[in-house]
Amino acid sequence: MSEAFTELAQSRHIKGHVYFYSLSRKFVDESYDVPEEARQIMYYSLAIGHHLGVVDCLNAVLECSGEEYLAWIKGLPEDSEAFRKMQGFLVFGEITIYPDHLNMLACAFDAISSDEQSEMSMRLTKGFIRALTAIYHEPSMYMMIRGGQ
């Protein structure tokens, strides 16, 4: 095992579960009595893309253990941008995948030979590419990978 994988295997984030959340919907939380002037600022910020006052609703689309996640990303070349992006979960406990990551990640995971993947890794790859495809078709979506118990 390389030095990078040895360090990642020691991550505190490897002990729990890993959840792949995909944005399912957004809404403006209007349950508060916001003064009209502040409401106009909020709507203006929405129009320019800053999303002040917007609540994102995320649904888990994939799940695995931390060990399964590490085994899955082992199929990526360590010097690749895809590996650096995906190891971020084990370093920081959370990563966000935006539309500008789609092509790089889809190509990298698609290039992993099925002979080199366990059944779980193949399931993760297929589900991950399916979720990336959904983001491709709806660019305002994103994915968040976070740990939990």
C-alpha cells in the first residue's frame, strides 16, 4: 500500500458511513417575517446566484462504509485530479461536487477496469456516474459526500 493510502486508512472519517447526497430541491424559507427591504435584497441575491435565504434539500443517493469508500477510490491513479478530489472526504470529512467536476470524475471512474473493482466498488461507480449524469442534465444541482454514523 502506498504512503498516501496508508495515511488515508488512518483517517478518522473511515470509521463511519459515507453518504452521497444529491440536491433534490431548493426553496426560499419565507416562514420569518422579513422586512420588505431585506426581502428585496434576498430576491436580488437569488437573481445573481448567491442563494441567500435558500434552503437546499439533499437526499442520500448512495451509501457505503468508510473502508468501502477507500477501497473504491483505490482504483483511481494517485496522481490524478479525480483521486485528489475524492480523497478530500477522508481528509476533511466532506466534499462537494459541482458541475465543473462532472467530466473529470465520470471519465476517471469509467476508466477503472471492472476486473479491478469489487462488487461494492462497481455498485458505487454505477450509482456515482448515474448521480453525476443527473447533475449534468440539471446544472443547478450538486452532490455532497459526507460522513455519518
